Amino acid sequence: MSESTREVNQSNQAPPAAYARQASSKEKKSENQTPNPDSKADTVQDSIIQNLLNQAGNSSVGSILQKIQPVIDQATHIFQIVFPHIVRGAEIAYNFYNSLPLDIIYALLGLLLVFFGGVYTLLIAAIETFYITGYTQAKEGFLILREEFEIVWNELKKDDEVDEDNDGVADVKQITVKELIMRKIMLFLEKCRNPQQIVILLTSIFTSLISVIAVLKVEFAKVIALGHMIGDVIKMPAYYVFVPALGSVVPEKYHKWIGPIIEIVCKFVAISIAWLIQRVISSVQSAIRGGLMFSRRILAFLKNKGILTSYSKDDYYDEVLGWIVASIGIYFQLSYGFGIPFPINLLLLPLSWIESYLTWVVSN
């Protein structure tokens, strides 16, 4: 065999190891060339985030703040005018509360239960839960926080009159809102005597709020379950009634939305019915409880004042008066549909907001 023939045969018969190396390198190339959807999505996401960061870095924050500076100044001016009146009103309410006898305070709380127990079902349950779980710790912390607030508040008022450059104008009136906020925050951090106690207080309040929400969810879970059950019951009759009517009105390409919309409406109506039933039950329960609380406390107050000396706890006067007041409260709540007449609704608007929020939390 000639030299050239041997070389050709050797070149055509490559060693198995060489084939293995070539195959593995080809597989690696094919693996590297195979697109990975996850890595592609991550790349797109990283790109979007990077673009947003670049836009944020290139944006002029100072110009934005400068544009909204008049709005911030106006809001600050309104706050400076309104806040002292709020503090003064809180002080008057607190002094009035301290001036009232304990029997009168409980009698007034009883009247609130009588006339608004069904309106603020969740709020009353939340207050009772908070009173059991975290009221003692919150009260002790509040007294400490009040002392800290008074000290810091006096220091903040003194800072409003500081004129370090002696130009006849207070320094706080010559700086921007951003600088004023930072100045007040730094002054608070400097003058606060016991920050650890404040952190403990905030932590205990947060823990108590979590406990309250958990208890409300467990306590009113039956209302949500009842609502879902009612929704499942009325869903099929609603299909038979509304699907043909809506099918003749809604274009055919939107027919796929008819079923889900009917189901959502049925769930909403069913949960509203369940909450209405619960409010009726709560209104009766709270009215009876509040009526007896009012009658017993007001009769005890009159006895202590020497007006009704013949009253005794064994008498039936408190029962009669309590049930009369409870009946009036139940009729009041049902006649207004668990609403609040004007102008009382304006006075109790913050409580209505809290009740709506609690209803949303429990329902979700």
C-alpha cells in the first residue's frame, strides 16, 4: 500500500475519542444556541428595570419639587392653621371626659350601642378585641408617649421663633418645605428622650392590630361563608332569567362575559344580604346590651346624687327602662336602614371610614 493511500485511510478513520470530543462540542454549541424562555424573560425584565432606573436618574427631581412647591406650601399653611384647633378640640374633649362621672360615661357608651350598634358592628367588635388583647400595654405606652410628645412639641414651638441670623425674621420662615421637614425631623430625633419606649409602643400597637384583624376574620367568617352559599344558590336562577335577556342585547362577541358578570353580581348581592342579616342581629344584640347599660348607670348616678334614693339593683326599673331604650334604638336603626341621619353622619364620618375599611379587610 502506498504512502498516500495510507494517509487517506488514516484521515478517514478518526479515533473514537476525537469523534466524542467533536460530538460533545457540537452538543454544547447546540445547547448554547437553544433559546431559554426564562433567561429571555429575565433579560427583558432587567432591561425594563434598567431603563426605568436610567429615566429616574436622568429626571430632574428638583424641577418637579419646584413645580409642586406652591401646593406643598399651601398644604403646610392649612395644616399650621388647622392643627392647633385639632389639638385644642382634643384637649377640650379630654377635659370634658375627665370631668364626667364614670356612670355618665358608661351611660353615653350604652346609648351609642343602642343607636349605632348595627352600623358599626365591626368597629365595636374591634374595640372590644383590642380592649382584651392590648389595651393595658397601649395605655401605659400612651402615657409615656404623651410626655415625650409634650416635650418635643414645646421644643418645636421654640424652634419656630429661632432667629440665628438676627434679621428679624424666624429661620423657619426663610427655608423651603423640604428643609423645614428635615429640620423638624432632626429636632425630634435630638430632643426625644426615650426612643426605645416609642419603638416598643409602636410594636405593641401593630401586634394588637394584627390580633384584632385575625379575630374579626375568624368571628365574621360565617358571614362570608353565608354570602358565598347564598350566591351559589341564586346563581342558577339568575342565569335562567338574565342570560336570555342579556344575550339578545349584548353583541355575540361579548357573550363570553355574560356568565362571569352575572356570577360576580350574584356574589356581591349575596354578601350584601349576609352582612345585612349580620347587622340586624348585631343591632338587636347591641341595643339590648346598651339599653341595660344606660339604664343601670343612669339610675345609679341619680341615686348617688340623691335624686332617686329608693332605687336598688334588685328592682325591675332598670330592666323596664333598658328594654324601652333598646326598642327605640332597634326601631331607629331599622328605620334608617343602618344609615346615619344628617348632620350626625358628618360627626361620625371617621368612624364610618374605619367601619368600611374593616368590612373590606374581613371580606377579603
